[in-house]
Amino acid sequence: MPMRRCLTLLALIAPALLTIMLDAAPASAQRIQWFVEVVTDPISQRPLLEAHILTREGYRFQLRRRTDNSIWGQFTLPRSSQATLTSDQLPVYRVDDHDPTDLELLKELESGSEPTLYKIEGRSIQFILWGDARKGFIPPVLRQMMLGKSLRITYFTILGESNEAEITLNRANEAIAQFLRVRPLNPDTDSVEQPTQTFSLVAKRFLELCEDMRFTSNDTDYTNCRQIFSRCAETADQTAESLMACLDFDPTKHAKPKAKDGDDEAGKKDEGKPPPRPGA
């Protein structure tokens, strides 16, 4: 009798157990998403709002706003990883099929011996994403993340190895919107902006222009170009707009500088010649 009762009881509860197990699987998968929480700043001890995600593989990505209103990202390898990130080659990140961002560019923006735009500690790297995120503004890369599907990060270790981490952007729209204190974007009506004049983009395009000047007949063009960039980039609290003003440079127009009044014919004669020196 006891055995028959056990079998009968098992037959009754088996369907319920199966339902619980099936329901638990998708619930677990849904936890791999972006969250927002209040954390304590280790230096000022002030509460900070943070958007973050921890992937199934153990990769962590965090977004924080510093007291100077700059937005920083932090990428951390899994705790189980024995690898250490190298400062010889910084990571490259990319949202979906958008242009990748190489953090090596930050090194060219540094003015001192110690880096101030990124910091590597073992398995983790912190890096600036946007210099001055005013209220209600969504930085371009965060806009990509809010409307994107995945964030891919190629990182390099001290052993010379390279690996790629894929981070889902599930619920990144809602989490980043809460982090920035803005409304979530509507995937049906909102679109990712065309490449904008971010600080990094302005710097990248200007340095490319400087590199083109290596092949001009005037040997001082390249040197002067780099000196102009160094002077402007070292200015404190520089934004993309102020950097463009300081450089007298627009990355969307530098390929064909504006001709002065009455210079149309001269401009035609000069076609094919190297672009003029920035600031000239």
C-alpha cells in the first residue's frame, strides 16, 4: 500500500513539477539583461546611479556618471578568467554594425605621463565615453546601445592574446534611459543618428588630416598640425564643440575646405593639391 500511494502521489505532482521546470528556464534567461541601481562612490561616498549587466559568461559592463558630468564605461573580465588586460593595446568596442571605436585613440588625447581618460586594473578597464553629458542629452554611443541588440568588445591580454566578449543589450533602452533620466527611445520612430561630432571623432578626423600632411612639400605642415592639436586637446573641460572651435575644424567638411569669396577659380586650379594647414 505505501508503495502504491507513493506512485499515485508522484503521478499527481509530476505534471506540476514539469510545468515549474519549463517556466523556470525562460525566467532564468530573462535575468541576463540591463539593470539600474544606486551604488556608493568609493571616493566621495556619495550615492551614484549605475546601469550595468552581468552576462552568462561572467563579463560585466557598467555605466557611471562622474561628478564632472562625464560618462564612463567599465568592462570587466569574468572572475574565473586568469587573463589580465594590457595597456599596450586597449579594447575596441562596437554596437551592432556601427563603426567600431578603438580606445587606443584615447592615448593620443592624453597630455601627461599618466592616463586620465582610461584606467586598467587587472581584469578591468574604465574609460571615458562622453565628456559632458548635459541634462536630457543622450550621447551617440549610448543612443546606439539603447536601440541596439549587442555590444561586442575585442580585448587584449598581457600575453598577447585577443578575445571577443558579446554583451546583450536586452533592456538597455529602459536601463540607460533611467540612468540618464530621459525617456526610453522608440525603436519604431527613433533612429540612431548619423556619425556625429563626438570628441573622439573630431580628434580622429583631425589626426588623419595631420597624417596626410606628412606627404606635403612643406615639412613643417605635419609638425604644426600636431602642435595645434596638442594645444587644443590639452585644454581642460574640452567638449566636441569647443574642440572644433579651437581647431577651426569641422570633420564633415575638411575634405574640401570652404573657398573665400572670389576664390572659385583659384579653387578649381588647386584641385588635387593637399588641404591647407588647419588654422591657416
